[in-house]
Amino acid sequence: MFSTSAIERPLRLLLIDATGNSEGWEWDVSGRLMSVLGKRGLVLAEKQVIAITSVSDLAVHAPSLGAASCVVLFCPGDDVDVWHWLTTNVNGPKLAVVCQWGDHGGLLAEAVLKAPDAWAPIAVAPDSAVAPREGALFLLKFLTELNLHSDDRMTGRMAWFAWTKANELLKRRRMTARFRLRT
């Protein structure tokens, strides 16, 4: 992997949960993940997950979006509305990570992996249906590895390494979820 993509900022994480907590467990999963990432020393742009029920709720969080160098988005199914809002309203470069719960039609993953390089030169999206435990485990491993191996910048090579480690962890645990990476 000889990607020239780089984000010349230290990892500063922002989690956005756009699920609306429709199944009743989504906000709990994202909140627990945020807590564990904070305990592992990742720098957070917000102390809590930004839990939204409407795309219009994001405008209030513009300062946090500007401060973050990595935006993790939790969303249900193939809902691309929040992704389109981020693409239109957030200035990059940022690492974009999407964890899509439930059905996987591929529409959201394709939108993420074909995003303009200016906003998200490095992006991760699911390549299959993702169960909560699988998604949380992948994200925990991916973001922890990336934090461990990046100081003042994140490169495509570092993202590839972290992505590989996270996918291997899922395979070792016999989990079926898979994520794709664009650098």
C-alpha cells in the first residue's frame, strides 16, 4: 500500500450517531464505544457522542466538526442523507469512518468510498451487514491502532495498517462483517 493520502493533523475523534436510536440499542453502543476510546487515550472533539434524529441537528455542531480530524458516523441501513450533508458542509481533510447497522445495500458504502478527496482523503465503510458487536470491535481496533501509530499526521499507509489489523481481528473471532478502505 503506497498511498500518498495524508491528513496533516493529529487524530481528534468525533462520533455522530444518526440512527435515531430506532431499535433502542444504538445510542448505548455508540456511547460505550466513545467511553472506551476515551479511556484508551484517544483525543475526542466532543466528550459525548453527537446523537441526532434529523440531519438539520448537525449544523449546531459545526465547531466540533471543524475541530475533528476523524469523523465516525453510525447510521441505519443505506441512509445517505447525513453523509451528503457532511460532504457538502464539512471542510477537510478528515478521516471518514462509517458504521452502518442493519441491511447493507451498498449505496452508502459506495457514496463514502467515492467521496471527494478534499473532504475525506481516507475513508472506511462496511462491505457487508454489520452487527453491533462486530462494528464496535472493528472500530475499537481500527481507531486504537491508528492512534497508536500516528502522532501529528495520519497517512494512508497508517490507515491501511490499522484497517488490516481490525479486519484480521474480526476474522479471528469468526465474525462475518467486513469493511473497505479508500486511501
